[in-house]
Amino acid sequence: MLNIILFGPPGSGKGTQSDLIIEKFGLTHISTGNILREEVKNETELGLLAKDIMSRGELVSDEIMIGMIKNKLQELGDVKGVIFDGFPRTKPQAEALDNLLKEYNTEISVLISLEVPEDELMIRLLNRAKLEGRSDDNEDTIKNRIQEYKNKTAAVADYYEEKGKLKTIHGVGSIDEIFTQISEILS
Ligand code: ADP
């Protein structure tokens, strides 16, 4: 199996690149942000709990997120591989993911980190706010999301670097240019 973590700060282009990777490599997408937004929309118990946390730009608890991934993996069936988008976002989530994948006799193949400067992230997310109206794309919440990324999430790249699985990409340029670099890594 080809199991990828698509990694980077909010606004780095994970969602956009995921769609292209799925199409070319036939992988299955697991986006924890999309799953959470669906739960919020359907006003499930989890959605009601996550709504305020997300609107503040904070992270939902590891316990909840790990449980969510465990369920998703159980539902997967026979797939070529998975793109994890937005997960793991903390070191405990990364450790839990590695342990879960072991139960399926598979592992993370590579973590691809999209590097984008902070001022560019802010511009992209404020622009997305106008286009899509996502409730967490406002200036205060974006600042918090970037802070959470630095404080808790950046360590995930170090964790996989120690395992020799980190690949870094400069995430500024055209969508195609960036996708070409990702494709070279995956091919
Ligand atoms: P972003 O564009 O900020 O990368 P996502 O769509 O991946 O956004 O996630 C949106 C929000 O959902 C996050 O700010 C966070 O509150 C919550 N979330 C998503 N994935 C996780 C996770 N793995 N751990 C904790 N919280 C998460």
C-alpha cells in the first residue's frame, strides 16, 4: 500500500493537492477536517462538541481524533492506499496512527510537507473566506490555527523525519508545479 500523510499549515494547499493525487494514484482520501465539518453540519454529538473548538481554531482532542481514524480504517476494505489530510496533527496522533496501521500490516510510506510562508497563508485563507465562507477562515481564528500548527503540529514532521520518511516541498507556485513535485516523489 501507498500511504501518504499530506502535511503543512492551514492554507498550504493540502486539500487541492489531495484531489489531484487521488485522481492520479487511485488513493483513498481521509480528511479529518472534512469529516468534522460533516459532523458539524449534521449536528451530531461529535459535531456539537467540535463546533466551538473549530471556530476558535483550536485542535479537537487526540482521543476523539484517534477514535475517528480507527473507525475510518475499519470501514476501508481493500484499497490501494490512503492519503491522510489533516491527520496526524500532534505527536500522540502520529504514534497512534503508526500503531493502528501495524494492525493492518501496513505503514506510512512518506510524509510530504508543503512549506508556505506565513504571510502567504494569511492571504490565501482570507481569500478563501470570501469564496467559500468557511466559518474558521477569519483573521483571529486563522492566527490561532497557525499558532496551533507551530506549537503542536510541526513536531509531527520531526517525528517522521527521524524515521527517514519526511519529504519537503516548496508550496508556493502554480498548482501544477507543486503537483509535479509531489508526483515525482510518489512515482
Ligand atoms: P486547515 O485548513 O486549518 O488545515 P482542516 O480542514 O484540516 O483545516 O481542519 C479544520 C479544523 O478541524 C482544525 O482547525 C481543527 O479544529 C479540527 N481538526 C481537523 N483535524 C484535526 C486533528 N487531526 N486533530 C485535531 N483537530 C483537528
